[in-house]
Amino acid sequence: MSALPPAIAAAFAAQAGFCRQFAAPFTGAMVAAAAAAVDDSSAMGRRLIAWPGDPHADALMMRVTGAFHALVRAGRAPALAPLYPPAPCPEPAVLVAAIRAVLADPESDAFLAAWLDSPPQTNEVARSGVLMPGLMVIADACRLPLRLFELGASAGLNLCLDRFGYRLGGVAAGDPASPVQLAPGWRGPPPPVADVVIASRAGIDISPLDVRNAATRERLLAFVWPDQPERLARAEAAIALAAADPPPLYGGDAADLVDAMVPLPGSVGVVFHSIAFQYFPPATQARIAARLAAFGAQASAQAPLAWLRYEVDDASVAALPTLRLTLWRGGALDERLLARAHPHGSFVQWL
């Protein structure tokens, strides 16, 4: 029987190490065990073996762990469920055997194989703890309300970031009464103290998710690492908040929303995205950059344009994402590296 090709197996091994490094030992064990368990006897295994793209760029390993987590949450993986947290992390051989038992069931195997069709749409809410200080920088620099345009918005949870509460390097921000409170570990100086006033918000995604739908809520929660219960609780609270007042979301190519922007004197147009740009096709990435540069050339102090991006600059799996800001407001271009941060927002190294 065929096993994973060396390049894909190496990507699984690197992701397993990354998960262990960032306090997710069970998720790391699941990644490693899945790589060891699959072969061409299952539909999921055949898809993984023949995967045509870059496993890192496609977040293939997180598609796999999300698929198994979804089955467990649905009560459809009795061989695997007892091994999930809060149970102690199982021995590798036990986990491999349980995964193979799940794959041996044709219905479960078909579910798992189909789950691989779409990339993770986690809407990791703690990333707002990285994005909000970036918005505070923009608000401090421009002294105007912000119009938010999120690219790769998924369910739009982070479009609601002004509805969360924050402690950012000793600086309080947001709503102190919010059910979602974020206090990332902070290194370096605090962000500027500035009121972030949101004039409007809109998001776009190739497949936007409606959190008012129960199946959608479950899909979002399945992508959260099961050995991090605080992340699950935070996601559930943010989903409830967004479902009560959903932000405007549109389906389409991410660059379409940039094309639709128009300058509005008296406000800052803020295009932002978090751990999403890597999933956009190269043509979309180029189109976004070109359109923003063209719009930026027309910006002024009365109608500035900002591009805030929390993304992985370095392709190596262990590299920390960066928070970068480009600000156009007439005159010289303002480019800033604001921070390096944990990919799930648990700590921020402010620069």
C-alpha cells in the first residue's frame, strides 16, 4: 500500500512540530498520527497521497485535523473520541490505530475526504488582539473614523473586533463589558492610546459563512484545536455575538472588494486581512496590491487609505507572522512593521 509522498510527509512532520511548539501537543500528535495512518486503502488517504498543491500553502494538515475534529464533535467517531482532550495525550500507536478504525468506515471516510475540499476558515478571534492595536495606530495617525474592508473574512468574526474588550500592553481598548475579552501576552512598548471609531464594515470571502446556521457554526469550531479549550470558548462567544448582529459579507474574489472601494472624505478606508493572503491566487494578490497602490496615489489627509496585514512573510512553518501597515494620506508613503505575533494571537511582540 502507498504512503504519503516524502514532501507531503515532511510537511506533516513540520506542522506536528509547530503545533507542539505552540502548546497544542494533542493536535501535533493528531497530525503525526494521521500521516502514519493513511494509505491508498481509504478515500482520504488517496486524496492526500495525490494532493496537487503545496501542503503548507493549502493548510492541508489543518484540513485533516479539522475533519477528524468535526467527526468527533458530531459523535461519529467512537474509536477516536475517547482519546480527545480532556483525556491525556495518547500514545502514538493508539492514536494511529483509532484513526485507521475511523477510515475503515466508508461513511466516515467519505466525510473526511470531502472535508479536504475547502481550506480552514477558523476566524481565530484572538487575532483581533493583534489587529486592534494596528487600528489604534491608524486612528492615532489619522484622527478619523475607520471604514473596514476585510479580505478573506470567512464568517466575519474579526470584522466585529471593536465589539471585543482588550488589554494591550497595559492599554485598555474596546468594550469592557463584551463577552469576548482579549489580553495577548505583550512584549515591547504599548500601542498608542486612540479611540477606534468604526464608521462602516464589510467583508468578502470566496465562500462566506453565515454564523446563524448551525452547521456553519460547527464547521468553524471544528477547525479550532481541541487541546486549547479557551480558544473554543472564545470562538463560541464571538460566534454568538456576530450571529446577533452579522456584519455585511459578500461572496467573491478578495480583489473585488478592493475594486469596489471609493474614497470618502472624513474617514479612513482600511483594507485588512489576517492569515488569509497566502490562500489567495497569485493573480488576486497582484491585483490587490496594484489597486491599493493606485488608490493610495489618490489618497489625502482628508481621505486616507490604510492596508493592514497580519500575515506569514516567511514560508518556513515556524516563522512568526508579522503585522505590517501601509498608510497613504498624501505626501510620502508611510510603511511600518508594527509587530510580530503568534499565528493565533496569543502573544504580540510590538516593535
